[in-house]
Amino acid sequence: MNERRPPKIEDVARRAGVSTATVSRCLNSPDAVRAKTRSLVEAAISELGYTPHFGARALALNRTYTIGAVIPTMENAIFARGLQAVQERLSEAGTTLLLASSGYDPEQESKQIRTLMQRGVDGLLLIGEARPASTYEMVEARSLPIVLVWCNGETTAHPCVGFDNRAAARDMARLVLDHGHQRIAMVAGITAWNDRAARRVEGVRDAMSAAGLALDDGNLEEAEYSLEAGGRALRNLMSRPAKPTAVICGNDVLAAGVMKAARELGLSVPEDLSVTGFDNIELASVLDPALTTVHVPHRRMGWTAADKLLEIQSGSGPGANTTFNTDLVVRGSLKRVG
Amino acid sequence: MNERRPPKIEDVARRAGVSTATVSRCLNSPDAVRAKTRSLVEAAISELGYTPHFGARALALNRTYTIGAVIPTMENAIFARGLQAVQERLSEAGTTLLLASSGYDPEQESKQIRTLMQRGVDGLLLIGEARPASTYEMVEARSLPIVLVWCNGETTAHPCVGFDNRAAARDMARLVLDHGHQRIAMVAGITAWNDRAARRVEGVRDAMSAAGLALDDGNLEEAEYSLEAGGRALRNLMSRPAKPTAVICGNDVLAAGVMKAARELGLSVPEDLSVTGFDNIELASVLDPALTTVHVPHRRMGWTAADKLLEIQSGSGPGANTTFNTDLVVRGSLKRVG
DNA sequence: ACGATCACTGTAACCGCTTACATACGGAAT
DNA sequence: ATTCCGTATGTAAGCGGTTACAGTGATCGT
């Protein structure tokens, strides 16, 4: 019943006995108005419960205090944690995060970016560097600030905050090799339009070639981001002549799927099969045996990305890329052989 | 370099040789304009790459085609999946989801709601029913449509889409009792301002009382939503005189923490200790043994909530609450005793 | 042939806020 | 006292859409 329209700046002005300009100034540059006037205005504001109209502000300023992010999926924990960090930082700066997801599909991603741009976001946060040139062009046409996360800028000039996926995967593969494994297979994420997955494959390949081993159709499986896909991949690998003694996975979820399938195949981990993951999500620590994986500093990545976005937005140049170090987390799923 | 300002409706009008009103009509009520004119305008629009200014639209219509949601946390999968579904449905209807998180803190939640309201969201989606009256009042003052999820409206008149947490927990407890357990403990989520957690405790208590058993300080632990907290809770329970043979957990994450801690304590699940969860997140199926838990139809809940929100928004009344059924998922972590 | 009716389209007011510019005022310098 | 200047405030023109209302032809009935 009580649906009276919300107060506007004019109502505040009238009540405080000043002009709308003064009210606006109280809100946007408080020092420009005398302390006495200001307290008058502030009283009126709180009595009326006034709050500026978002659309009107966006129109007048051509600025929304919103940054948009497109992540591959909300359903899995990897991005959620990083984004949570981004959000924390942004909200300290009075900026809101508008979140969309693409389902790992570059076309969907482009569509979502378009939507975000229509809503006038002040900046864009995207995962990884691999996407069609047309997508980048669309963003550049509006010269929107953009920051890429989870990558280190190997193939793009856009500012990046992330880590070296390739080096991290190489380290993990070396670790597995150091444990005496020779028949090593990899279950990777889908590498098409996913540079994180692709770099991880390259990293593993680097280390294996250096040891005189090959990673090829015979011992490499790509699988979408799910437990089931990981399981299928393992079954495929195990149906080949040279069964691996270790499986390096492109992420923890695939590794969990692999471990589950191994159990179903009657293989015990790590006695019959060593398994490693990537990301170090919570899941990794509750598996039995616990998963050997690569720890990625999600939260620091998120904070830094947010900071960088705010910087760029406020005019200062994008500055250098930020590349974090990753750490190997050695747990029970990896065993020495030979 | 190419930072020319985006085209406005006037540019389109000029190019198509019509007035801005006609362009606007082409966009908003296409039937009101002659087909020939329309194609002229549409051509101009696509040549210029015109896209309406969000803020201007919001100002003129006093409507943002945005609905806001506040969830306790993005970091865990339960809400992510439901929200993903909400988003899918909304985006089909041309509406965007603006997401915020409260960290399970009612004060934070209120703050986030305020922020969303300032941004002019057309509706609100909240988790659960328990929150300070002042929060509800704030929303009602602006007569904003609101839908609650994950609950069944026991304590509120607001429209709800969810399930009966109490009944589901009761079913689970009965199942455990039917397996012969007598010394049963519960590790619940924090129940303050969290009706889901509270109802689940009540449900377990219902079933136990009916069996002549008590759930009290001696065999009930509350723990925040994390593996570690679940582990701590189990250690507490196990340090008491009457060690339980089964632990019913308020959610899967706590259950995973309990199972991990059990392992560390040298207890094997389910031989020494049965464990059950709630939510049936992916995690439940990769645990070893797999977790007996309650399946909740997250996706359908999300879809339905989105539909209801759109309905209310478009004027039709809120209609009845929707209550989904839950299912017990029986897996290896629960064993018969006695 | 003429007015009535209908289907489109144009004009311009308005949505609520910001801000360039004009104005008013008080005090310091002359 | 007059001029000048800086500070605080007011006035009003946008920002880019939507839409009530007015206007314009074309069509139709008589």
C-alpha cells in the first residue's frame, strides 16, 4: 500500500533549503560545500532515506561503477574463489561486479561480453587469453579497460594477472618423472579456445620430451570439466596396450574422476596408479589418498586483478603483468616406482 | 585511438531518415511501425552498431531488467549450481542477474540488499527465510518483488521456492535409525540466522525423539561451512564419553570434513563410523566410501524461482509456494549395525 | 468530393542527476 | 570606500532514452 515513489534529489534540496546542485556536491565532492550546509543536507538525506537513482547517475556520468566478468562456469569452485576475491576488493572501492558465464564456449562468451557492454560496465575481467580476434576487437572498439586472469600474457598484449600454466605443469611432470615413472599419461581439459588447458599440456610435454618420452595420441586424452569425463578418459587410457603407471591431470576435478574410475576398475591409487591434479581446490584434500596437485593463489590473483582494473579505470596505465608463482603440493596420490 | 563515442538513438534516426521516437518504437514495440520503415531503421542500427544506453533506458523506464540475488557464499558449489539455473532462465527473458554474497552474515546481507536496491534491481532473490525484520521492511518499503529459495515458507509470507529441510533431515535420520544406529550424533551448520541449518537439526531431532533418543549438547555440534570445521566437530564428538556410531551432517562439506578427520583418527568409514551428508554435491560421489546424502533438485529450484520472479514482476500475483521433493541417496558411507 | 477514420510518424516533455557557468557574498588590499 | 578575489551556492543545460499527444496522409463511406 505504501508505494510512494522514492525521494529524489529535489526533495532533499527542498527539505534542506538548498539547490539540487548543492545536494549533489555533498554527495560527490563534499569538500566543495561549507560544513554547516553539508550537515543540513545530510540530515535531510537521512530523514528522507534518499538514495541516488542509479540510472540517472549512469546517464549523467556515463559511468556505472560496475565491472563485468565472464567466467567459463559458476558451477565449479576454481573460479568462484577467485571471483569472490575480486568482488571483495571492488566493493571496497564502491564498485559492483556483474557476473556472467560462458559454459566454455567462445561464442557464448562474446555474447555475454556484448550484454555486459550494453549495460555500460566500466571494465571487463576475462579468464585466459584465447578467444576470437573479433571478441577483442569488439571490446577495443569501445576502448573498454580489460584485464585477463589465469594467464601470463604469452599471446596477448592485454594486461594479465595470473601464473605460468606451462611452467607449473612442467614442474609437476618433472616431479612425476623424478618419482621414477616412465609410462605417463595425461588427462587434459579441452584445449580448444582454452589456453590454460593447452599450456598445461605443453608443459607436461616439455618435461617428458626432455626425458626422452613422448606425449601423443596414445597417452593423451582431453576431457571436459567433469568427474564423468575424467573417468571415461581413464578407461580409454587403460584400454590401450601400454597402461600408464601415472596419470597427470589438467585439473583437480578430472583427477578426482580418474581416481574414482580407477577404484571402479579395481586399481588402487597410488599402488597401481599415481594421479596428480592441478588447482588445489578443497576437493583435493578430502580425496583418499589426498591428491598431489599444483597450488594456485586464487585469492591473491583476484585481489590483484581487481586492483589493476581499478587502476586502469582511474587513468593510470595498466602497468606490468603480474605473474604469481605456483607451488607443488605433494600428497599421497603420487608414489615412487621402479 | 579509435575512441569515437558510441552512436546514440539520434544518430540512428538521422541515418534512417526518421525521428528518434520511431527508432525507439522499432526497438520496443515493433508492430507499431510500418514494415518498410522498420527495415530502414534496422539497417541503420546494424550499420552503426547501435545499442541503447543502459542508464538512459533505466532512467526513462525506471526499470533495469536486472534482478539481484544475495547468496551466503560463492565459494561453495551448492548455491552456484542453483544460481546458474536462475541465470539461464532469466537471460532467456532478457534479464540479467546481479550477484552478491553475504558470508552468512545477516548484517552483510542487509548491506548487499541495499546496494542492489540502489542499483535499481527489479526484483530480489534471497536464500532462506531467516533474517532480521528490518531487512524485510527495507525491501517492502520499496515494494520490490522478492522470492526466497531453499525454504518452504514456514515462517514467512513471502513467496518461496524450495523444499522441506526438516522433513528431509527427518527422513535421513530415520534411515540411519533403520540401520540400527543408537548412538547418533549430528554435525550441523551454524543455525543462527540460517533456517536451513536449523530445520535440519529439528528434523533429526524429530526422528530421534520418536525413537526415544535425544539430540542435545552432548551429541550435537555446530560448525561453519568448511572441511576443517567439520573435522573439529568430529574430534569434539569423539572426545566425549558416548562415542557415536553414526554422524549425520548438515551438509556434504561438513560430512567430507568428518570423513577426513575420521581417517586421521584411525576410524574407518563405515566400519567404525557411519556418516551422512546433505545436498548431494559432486563431492559426495567421489569420496571413498561415497557419501549417503540427501539429493536436492538445485536446478529445478533455480528455474522455478526465476520463473516466479518474472511472473511477479510482470504483475501476476506470486501464486503458491513451490515445494520440491528431496531424495535419499544411499551410498557406502552408511552401514548397518547391531 | 468531402469529412471521418485509421495507421503511422514526429514533436517535445520528462525521467533524476551532474556540472559548467553565473551569481552573491565577505573580506583583504588599495 | 572601492576594487578585486576567492569561496559557496544557484541556475539551467545537458546525459540518451521513452511516450503522450499532435499531426499527416491515405483510405473509406456516403
